[in-house]
Amino acid sequence: MPERSDGVSISVTVNGRRHQAEIEARLLLVDFIRENLNLTGTHIGCDTSFCGACTVLLNGSSVKSCTVLAVHAAGGEVTTVEGLAKDGELHPIQQAFKDHYALQCGYCTPGLLMSTCHLLARNPNPTEKDIRKAIAGNCCRCTGYQNIYDAIADAAARVSAARAAGTHGGRAAASAEAR
Amino acid sequence: MTEEQKTVAKSPGSNRWVGQSVARKEEARLLRGQGKFVDDYRLQGTLHVKFVRSAYAHARIASIDVEQARNAPGVAVVLTGAEVAKLVQPFIEIGPDPGGKILDYPMAVDKVHFQGEPVAAVVAESIEAAEDAAELARVDYESLPAVVDAEEALTDGSVLHPSSGTNLVWQGEFEYGDVDGAFSKAAHVIEIDRLHFHRFSSTPLENNVVIAQWDASDNQIYFWCNNSFPAFAIQFLSPALGVGIDQIHFQSHDIGGSFGIKITNYPYMAVCALASRACGGRPVKWVETRTEHMTASAHGNERTFRDTRVALDGDGVITAIESRHIDDCGAYPRYEPLGCIIWAQVLPGAYRVQNMRIHFSQAVTNKCPVGPNRGYSRMQHLWFLERVIDICGHRLGIPADEMRLRNYIKSSEMPYTTPNGCVYDSGDYAAMQRIAKDLIGWDEWQSKIAEARRQGRLIGIGIGTTLDSGTNNFGQSQIINPRAPYSGQSEGANVKLDIYGEIVVSIGSVPQGQGHETTAAQVVADVLNVHPDMVKVRPGFDTDRNVHTGHSGTYASQFAVTGLSAVHGAAAKLKSELSRLASFALGANEDDLEFGVGTQGPEVKDNKSGKSINYWGLANLVNVNNAGLPPDLDVTLNCRYVYRAPFKVPDIQRKYGNLTLTYAAQLHIAVIEIDRETYIPKILGYVAVDDCGRVVNPAIVRGQVFGATAHGIGAALYEDCRYDEAGNLLASTFSDYIPITALNMPRIRYGHLESPSPFSYNGAKGMGEGGAAPVHTVCAALQDALWSSGVIVKDSHNTADSVFRALSTLGLDRGQGLGARD
Ligand code: FES
Ligand code: FES
């Protein structure tokens, strides 16, 4: 029988809120987010780091939270899909996904939104090739991706506009900037 | 679309919202991470299940020792397959004997029949505790010979289920017209020794999840689960668990895709329910891992086509086809042997061939059981027909487009009765071909391809024409088993005004991303002349809403017909009640009433007096302010309607009758180049033209087409649930299976045609499954690229590896996959 791991105390900021928790060292970040914090927008679709349903931002970079231990996030900042909308207003990336019918069942969507945040923070004007590369690790079984390509291209324009105007979305994408 | 078709279609009335790309209602929660998938439910006191599974494909369970697991920390209960078998009846078998004698229990009892079959369930306080304890279970297996090939299975060298004594599940002869006569008159007879449609799965991104709670106090079982055909699941579970069907409560909310694969997760539902009862009624949750999903949920049907002979006249018109089809259903039939008849919905495909003789059989093998995966049973057959037409065209030197035009059923022949009595409602395949050729630039490609070939490049263009038959007649099950108690097709819906006058819709369907909330709201909005935002459609399915029928679910491309007809009927019923009530309230003549939206929301107005009453007022009158309501004003404002498709039971002896109500069609064209160095096939251009009758929401339909196209391209070029000879699944994780990604999914040019169905109230046809058009199309394009090299495309799955092998072993490897041209 595997050894039970020892408890560890961590402090993580998730969507701007600080959380202090006693966790088992083997706890995955995705389970910490879903089970300890009950933020169930982050999903699990595989067990080999393939599907990207679990993608979140950790210190501004997209990570597959099923492949990161919660202890690795200690002292860091995590953004999940729940942190995108502000005061009920959709983030421009979310709005672009909506307008382009870029989701069907929506199971992959949170991960795709977070990968898009990561992309646009680094590359405000991605080509379709850039977009495809950026979401290569996000599997969607419903949409055939085409509307997602279009949504992300449109999101890029919207985020740039929001950044220029200093409105919602410009800042959230900026928070995904690499540190 | 022809003029006749335009007039045949019934007028759908005044459509303001139906036909528009209305934004999806579902997005409000899904985009914010507020979707409610089963794994997101948090129930007090939940226990977690980890299954102990067989590593063997076929073995006797010599002994099983779970004592240590039982005593491990946090473990509540451990159930072995043998223990479970004592608590339940085996699941119903749909088929007759010999397949009907197969004993299917929720877990393996004394033998395992496929890799991954559960042998014990460990239930603990946390999933980690369950996983840790499951490692302590000791199972000794005595391995038995595994049979992974259906044709070999039929020799009964190693029998899976002693209770039936044979691996044959079902067989039957389907003969129509004068096959021998057609062959004797044929100008050409073309033979194809073997074609093979491979095993794959649409692998929804959300795995199976079950939460079950068996409340002993009142003997009620509650399921929160992502099964996509719960009305069917509860009909299996009720006799198996020995409870009345009304004691089973099933609820789903958001589902992360199913594509038919989640229809057969009911064995896991049974185990979770039994575990809950064993634990004093605590909720028991099972969240399948991807590896479990790949190995032990469901795969699509694999099929082998043997000894095909095709008769053609001097013009290349096919006059007869005879063939033997052997279907592989994996270790247990479950939804099978329905697949042994479902293909016959599209017996001649898009073609006029009148004489057909097909011997169909189905075998169990030591592989994961199949489930009705997107394109279920029709796509295998349609692929077969498309290979036939394609190979015949190449053989006779008739260009691909021309070959099909000579054989297509003509739009002027619609509605068209097939040799086995199915009625194709409408369609114009030749027109679809024209649209697709325009979109891809057919003529330009012809010269580009000729030029490329002169440079020694392997490049080809291919057409796939396919049908998506929707709204199936369950009466076809009686062709399989005359005692099967199923026929027809139905769906239920309820439209009501809630106490405060809100319009609330419940449907028996089980959406998994198809946007039912949105399209249902469009329909209701048109009936009541309100905005779709004013219509609340309850997400998901719930037996306790009391709207479902025994056919309720989301499968078989039917929502646009069955679901929306039910919604339309219920909304019309509500409207007539509202009209009577408003006439009383306003003292008006019903003829003078107008439905619409006023300053105080949805209302009914008397055009004579100008007075109006809003929905709050109307609901108030019935629900909470009803003193003085005349006793003969019998309204509830709570209206259920059941849509029943107009079917008869087919003629069982002749295997003849209408098996499906609507026939959507897809016509795809692909251009593919095979890299001369890597042999990797690359799609250079792809067009998908769809005709699903009158379109309810164009953006949703487009999305379904893109999704189905991705599944088909993925299946044709990447995805393969292949087993080795010992019965080990070779792609048991996503990293091995490689579902299609953004790196290899090409852009699709989309086109469409509308041939309204004369058989649905709104002219719509079910769609969504898509007939696996890309599998046919990709194979045809590869065939075109490889024909001159002497290769025949004989397998539905083609990769760089198989192309390389075919080209390098040309003349040696005639049996498998891509074969040499004889
Ligand atoms: S769940 Fe993390 S990559 Fe699939
Ligand atoms: S929308 Fe269903 S997996 Fe992407």
C-alpha cells in the first residue's frame, strides 16, 4: 500500500482571493481547485496530460492543473475560468466564444478560455497557425475546432481594443503576462 | 430543391425565431465555468468507487481475495462481481437466442470477457482511499484464449459465454428484388473480397460519471448521471435491481458530450446503486478515468464485409449488390443486436440499386462492448456502399462525380421508397454534389491534380455521399426479435406558465451540447409570439419532471423532429388554454385575441377592446387567485404533449417497412496528398455540404456539421481502438488514441441545401450524427491518390504506416487494410 503523504500547509491566491489550506502533499492542483475550493469550472478529461480541460493560469502561465501538485502553487497566483468575468460582465474572450458558437457541451471551454488568455497575453495578433499551436493541448470533441479558431482570432481583436480602452478584458489578459 | 418539394413541405406558420441563428442560452453558464456536470455535484456523505479491473481479455477468475481491501483505512464496502450477481437479475437481452441467452451482470462473475472488465468495486470515504485499497485486492486469473476477430469468433473455437454456447449473437438474410436475375444480365460484375470498418469511439471529453443513492427508508433510487438515454437505462435497471421503474429517479444537467457512447453506462449505475444500499443509503460516486473510458465504456461497431459482388449495367449503373457482413459487438451485446437492423435504414444509401442480398451476422469478441456511437450502424454500411461505388467507378474508368450521378436517387423520385420499404422523405444529392464541387473548385483541382501527378506526387480527390437517417422506428427491433416489446418513436415535452407567469419548458431529451434549450425556446417563442429570452428551458433531464416517454433520450438524430414537435405541441396546447382563459378574463371573443409582448411582458390582448392581460395575471387566476373561476374552464396552464412519429410495425417476415422518418444527407469532398517521404496523408481541401431540411438554427447546425466532420476525419486518419492478438487494447489513453486536435483538423468549407421534410411539422430533419461522411470521403480521396499505384483502399482507417505498407508490399498483402488491386 502506498505511504500516506504528510500534510502540508499552503497559501494560494485564486482569482484574487487568498486561500490557506492544509493539504496532502500528493494533492493535485486540479483537485485542490475543484474539491477544496469547489471551483468546478475547471474540468478533468484525461489521465495523461493530453486534453487540457484542466487548464488554468498559474502565475500568468497556462498549466494543466492535473499535472501540477497543489504545493507547487504555494505562494502563487491562480486564475481559473471563474475569474474571467468581472461584475457579471463576460471577458472579451468569453464573449468571442459566445458570438462564434465556439462551444457545444462546454466541457472543454474553460480550458480553452485559459489557453487563449495565455496566448493573447504573449501574442496579441496571433495567426491561425499560432492559434492552432496555442490550443494544440486542448482537446474539444464537439466543435471540430473551426469556430474556436474564429473565436480566438476575434478575441485577439477584442482584447486589444479593451486594452487600448482600458476596459474589462485588457487587464485580465495582462494578468496572464509571463513573469 | 425542386418546386415540388417546396410545396410538399407543410408551412411552418409564422416563423420569427425558428430559422435564425439565435445565440445559445446554454452559454450563460458554460462560459463562466458554471455548468453543472455530474462530477460537480457535492452531496453530503458521498462515498467513492474504484473498480478493480481485469488485465486479461479472456480468463477464468480462479480466486478473488478482497479481505485486505475491506480492512484498509476508509473503506466502507467492497463488492465482488459474484456478490453483485446474487443481488441482481442479469440485464435484459434485446435479441433472441442464441444471443438472448448471454448473461450480462454489472461486473464479471466467474469469467472476464474483455480487458478492463470490472471484477470488484471498492467503496471508500475518498477516491484516494478507494484507489489505495483497490491495489490490495488479489485476483487470480486462469487465462483463456482471446478471440479478437469476429470472423474467427464465429468459428466458436473459444466461446465467450457458455450460457449461449456460441459467439454468434444474431444472423439474418436481407434479400430484396431479383439479385440473381440482375447478375445474369449484368454487363460488369465486380468482386471485392474483404472490406473492414474499424473500431473507434467518439470519446466524449467528459467521461462517464454516476452518483447513486439508494434510500432504504422508502426504497427509492436516485441517480445523477450523464447517461444519454436514461429512459432506456431505467428499463434495464428496474428488472435488474428488482425495483419498480417509478422508484428510479434519474437526473442529468449538463453533459460533456456523449455521441451515443454514454447510452450503455447502466452497468456502472447498477453497481453504484447496490453499493449505496450496502452503505446505508449514502451517495456513491464513480468518476471514470480516461483509461477506464477507453478500455471499458463502449466503442463503435467494427464490421467486416466479405465476398462482395456488384452487378452493373453497361453505363456503370449498379443493378445488384450481394455481400456478407459480420459485425463485432465486443464482449456483451447490451444495446445490440439492434445494430443488426439499424443499418438497413439506409440499405441502398443514396443510390437507386434495387436488388440486394446481404447476409448479416454479429459476433461477440473479447473486446470492449460496443455502444451506439455517432453514425451508429448506418455509417459502417454507408462506408461499405461508398467503397463499392468508388471502387466500381475506378474499375470502369468512370469519374467519381459521374459515377455517383448515374447512380443517385433523383430528387424527382422523392419521397422514394427503398427496396426494403424505407421512405426517403426528400433530398437532391445531385444538387448537393454541384454545390460541393463549386465550393472545392472541382475543375481547377482536376487540372492541378493532373499536373501534380505528372510530377510524381500522390494526390487525389474524393466524394462521400451519405445519409443521416433520423427518428427511428423501434418496430425494427421486432425484425431482430419478434418478441421485442418496442415499436414507434416518441418524445414528450411540457410547457407551462409557472405560478408567477414564467414560461417554463421541460423536455424528455438529454442534451449534451446540441443546444436544445435554445432551439426549444425558439419554437415556443414563435408559438406564443414572445422573445426566446422570455422562455425558460430547464437544462438536462429529470424523470421527476414527468415529461419523458420510454423513447426519451438524445440519440438517433431526432431532436429537431421528435423533441421540437413535442415542444411545439405542448406550446400550442398552452396557447389554446391561455386563449380560453384570457377570453374569460377579458370578456373577449377568442377570435379577437392576439398573443404578444406588452409593457408588462408576455400578454394576451383583446383587439376589440384594447384590453390585455399579461402572463402573470393569467397564471395568477389559475394558481393562487382562482375563486370564481368557472368550473367548466378546465385549464391547468401546465401542458404536456407527446409527439408520436407516424410509424407502423414493419413486416417482420419480409424485413420490410419504414424504419426512419427523415433522411438528412451529407455530401463531402476532400483533396488529399500523401507525402512521398513520410507517407502522411494531408488534407489540402475539404468541403461539407449538408441538407437537413428546414434549419431551425443555422449556427447550431453548422456546429454539428463541423463536429461530426472532425469525428469522421479523426476516425479515418488517426483514431483506432485496435487490439493485439491477446486482446490488449493498444490505445488505452488519449495519448495513444490521439483524438483529433487543432493541429490536424483542417478548415472546412461549409455549404448547405434545404430540402424540407414533408413528414415533420416544421420541415426539419434530424441531423447531428452526420453519417460519418468524412470516413467515406477520406477513403475515396486516398483511393484516387493511390489507384494508379495499384492499391485498393479496403480499410476505413488509413495512416502513414498503412499507406507505406500497402505501397511497399504491393502484391504481397492482399488481405488486410489497404490491399493490392487484383
Ligand atoms: S485533465 Fe489535465 S490534461 Fe486532461
Ligand atoms: S464543446 Fe464539448 S468538448 Fe468542446
